[in-house]
Amino acid sequence: MSVLVYTENWDGKFKKLSFELVSYASKIAEMTGTSVTTVTIGDMADDELKTLGRYGAEKVICIKNDNLSVLDNRNYATVLAQVAQSEGSKVIIVANNNRGKAIAPMLSVKLKAAIGAGVSQLPLSINPFTVYKRTFSGSSFAHVVLKTDVKIITLAQNSFDIIESNRDVKIEKIDVQIDVPKTQVKDVQKQTGKLLLTDAEIVVSGGRGMKSPDNWGPLVELADLLGAATACSRPVSDEGWRPHEEHTGQTGKIIAPNLYITVGISGATQHIAGVSGSKYIVAINNDKSAPIFEVAQYGLVGDAQKVLPKLVEAVKEIKGK
Amino acid sequence: MKILVCISHVPDTTTKVKFVDGDTKLDTTGIQWVINPWDELSLTRALELKDDPSTGVKSVTVAHVGGAGSEPTIRKALAIGADDAIRVNAEPADAYFVAAQLAEVAKKEQFDIIMCGIESSDYNGSTVGGMLAEFLNIPSVSAVSSLKIENGQAVIVREIDGGKETLTVPVPFVAIVQKGIAKEPRIAAMRGIMMARTKPIKLYEPIAIEPLTEYVKFELPKPRAACKFVDPENPKQLIELLQNETKLI
Ligand SMILES: Cc1cc2nc3c(=O)[nH]c(=O)nc-3n(C[C@H](O)[C@H](O)[C@H](O)COP(=O)(O)OP(=O)(O)OC[C@H]3O[C@@H](n4cnc5c(N)ncnc54)[C@H](O)[C@@H]3O)c2cc1C
């Protein structure tokens, strides 16, 4: 039995997302009367592996093999399928991030396991196994029954709060037989020293109402002061005012921070599709009839260039800077 | 080289969705159907590759699983520039079902590169491309933001969580594409629309596949609390509210 969680690591470290996944899995283990096993791939120190026990993992499997040093979707799916089978896992949890989305569908075919993709809550029921997921890009949600014996859930990032439930963990380090990857990575460009948009709890996002790429200074300063990541609407990244990684929405990143502060964004359906999972939305816009105010909980009707410096001042005051 | 582009037929992205039959089905009245935005970009990129003789791409085929009602969407893809099309005549029951049908088509027709969008804007599954590759026992590369063919070799950029990787992978493979793959979707010109009328749409009957999931109910998002407006002359009030009420600052 056991609920199996694939916990990705970043250069040997876990992050909040990993703890969300394990916390979520322990709740499902509780609902189904079983325990949580995690599997991670790479070279990891025991101390780091043990941290997963804090969120309810009882067994932590760490797999190291040179053929797994690059993400080859099939190799990863093969390894996870092997572990799931040897553990007899009936529920497998992965993150609904780039890596999770790359592996889960292959795993689904290998195990003939139904996928609940982009799930944002605990299962609504265990029998039948019904998950709750976003559909029509956030303009609705669906109850989906996963009809197979083994089920896969890809969990939306930031949708489940971390729960501490200290467990003693058993660490198992294993090697596997796996082919040389077909995917040959030639070059890696990592975004370093910058808070990832998908990880951020607070995001400050600018739209066309920012008027020019030269006006971003106070927005970035506000974000820095708040420990926030910066984002933008599609036309802004299309124009090259901001980097593509910052584009949120239907065709950009889908994020669910606790606080999403928009500046000069009109709130088009396609933009909201990417951010509707945010706990609170703030709108700063000079047009009081802009649709963004329909989805925002806090609004300010005003000119971005005048308002931003004042917000920066206010935050500095609060933070005592 | 032959490219297959898998296309999904979805409600226009501005649609306010509604449900019928006790919230079990999408209300399709008045819906404008479009090619899934990702698939439109993926088709655009496939055509750009074909336009460049150095790539050796000879044909671009589109495939779709759907009833006769989705033919206009397929014709649109042909009008944009696809050479021919395949329709598997079945309602797309779920991602597993669709991927299995596409795999049958791909096995018979043999493609070098198969392109799928990273998600369909209706059921937001992000799963068909990966499933298809696994059914075919070929590699998949996900979150692809650039696909080039250099000296007969596919050179791909994919987004990883926190960066980018440039990689190569041997054909045949499935590329699951996202933002960046093409700048703007190509639109159909008059000549394309005329030509599309006579381009072939090959019909396949579906194979028997049991879907693995069942959508039993839909619901609309819970209404959000109404917007509290702060005095524009006093932006500090906004920060205070966020601090006191959301406790996030
Ligand atoms: C298939 C498809 C997919 C799409 N995907 C996305 C997506 O993923 N993400 C996305 O963002 N968009 C997407 N779009 C585009 C979307 O429809 C909108 O065009 C876009 O979101 C608008 O961006 P914006 O809000 O920055 O600009 P605008 O709509 O131009 O809005 C600018 C806002 O700024 C306000 N403003 C102007 N001056 C000021 C000022 N001085 N101070 C304060 N406010 C000011 C205006 O009142 C206005 O509300 C998509 C469109 C399509 C068709």
C-alpha cells in the first residue's frame, strides 16, 4: 500500500512545494488508512531527506543513477512506475509543475492509472475516488472520478497548506537499472538568485497601464520590499518590456500566490485564467470600470506612476526602513 | 520529415462557461469554437519549419479526435496551412482515450515529430502529449519553448522550474509546446480558406478504449468578496489594509 509522493529536489534541497506535496499525501494516507512513502532522485544528504518526516513521510527512497542526471521523461516515469509497483502504491502524488507535467502522463500509461491533473484540494471522496480540479482555465471546477485501481494526482502548487506531523523516517538509498537517456542536454540556463514566480507568496504584476519599460523601477522596488516576485501581462512581455518568464495568464504561467498585486492590468479573462487561484487580488488601475475590480478584493483607482512611489514609502515605513 | 500537429477544439477563451443536465455537461449553446491556443501556435511553428527548406520538413498533418461537429475547426487548421488532416470519429471521452486514438493514427501514418500543446484550455489536463509518447514508446519533451531543426537534428529549448535547457532528442518524438514556440498564431488568408475546401480530411473510426476518468459535476468558482476601494489620495491605506486584514505584509 502507501501513498507515494515524487519529491523533486533542487541541487540536493527540498523546498516548500515538496512539503506541500508530502503534507497533502499524509492527509490522503489518513483518509485511506495507509502511510506515506516519498521518492526523490539525485544525490541527497540524510539530514535533508529526514526533513520530509516532519510533514508525515514514513519512508524516504532516494535513487541515484547517472542516467537520471538529466530529466528524460520516459526514464523518470519508468523509475517511478517501478517504485510504485514495488511499494504497492494506490495513490501517487506529483507536483503540477513543469517536471510533474512531463512525467505524470507517461506514468499514467505505464500503470494504466487515471490522472487527476491540476488538483487543488483533498479528494472529495475516496469511494469513488473523486478529485476537484480546475477546468476551462479557472472559470469552473470539476469533480472527476478516477476509475482505476491506481490513481495519480498532480497537485497545483500553493494550493495546500503545509501540515506538520512528525514521523520517524526510514531512509532507503537504492540504485536502479535504467537506459542511457535519449534526451541529451547541451546547455542549462538557471535563473539564479531570483525568487521564482511560481514559488512566490506575494507577486507584484504590471500591465500595459505601466506605459513604458522605463517605469518599472518603483514596481520592482515594491516587490523587493515585500519579498515578492514580479510578473506582467502578456502584451508587456510581447513588447519586450519584461522577460517572458514573467508573463502570467492562460498562455503564460499559472500561479496561485497568497497576494497578487496588479498595476495597470485591465483584467482580461485570459489574464485572470492564470491568477484566479490567488487568495487575494489587489487592483491599481485608473479606470474604475476595468474588469480587474470585479475579481479584486482591494482596489485603488489612480495613476500607477503616482501611486507606486507612495506605496513604496508606506511599505518602507511599516518595515522600518 | 513529417510533422503531426494534434489539435483540440475548445470554446473561445473569453467564453463564460455554463453547465446543463444538473451541472454535468457544458452548455454549448452560443459557444464559438476555436483551435486550442497552444495548438494554434504549435501549428504555426510546424508551418514555419516546413517553409524553411533546410529543415527537410515535407508535410504538416493535423489530427483531431472529435465528432463531425468539429470539422470547421479542422478546416480552419487546413486554411492556416496544414497539408492534410485526420479526424478520429469519436467524442473525446478523456485524455487517455484521446491519446490512445492519436497513437493508433500515428502508428499507421508514421511521423517524425508529433506536436501537442501543453494544455487544452477546456479540461486543463496537460496530459495528452505525454500519454501519446508513452503509447508509442517514443521520447517526449515537455514545456518546449523553441524547436529548430539543424542538420537534420531537432534542437529544443524546454523550460524547467527555474530556468531553461537546450537539448537534442532523436526522432521520432513528441514535443509538448508552450509559450515561445511561435510568436503570433498564423491566420488563414483568403487563398488558404479556398484551398482548405479541397484538402483531404481522412476519417478513422476509433479503437475500443475505456476512459479512465469521469467528469461527474462542474461548478463555478465561489464568488470573491467584493472589492474594497481605498482613497486614491492616500495609498498608504492600502498597505495598512493588507497588513491588518490579509496579514501577509
Ligand atoms: C488566446 C489568447 C490568450 C491570451 N493569453 C493571455 C495571457 O496569458 N496573459 C495575459 O495577460 N493576456 C493574455 N491575452 C491577452 C488579453 O486578452 C489582454 O489583451 C491582456 O491581458 C491585456 O493586458 P493589460 O491588462 O496589460 O493591457 P490593457 O488591456 O491594455 O490594460 C491596461 C490597463 O491599464 C490601465 N491604465 C492605463 N494607464 C494607466 C495608468 N497611468 N495608471 C493605472 N492604470 C492605467 C487601463 O485602464 C487598462 O485597464 C490573451 C489573449 C488571447 C486572445
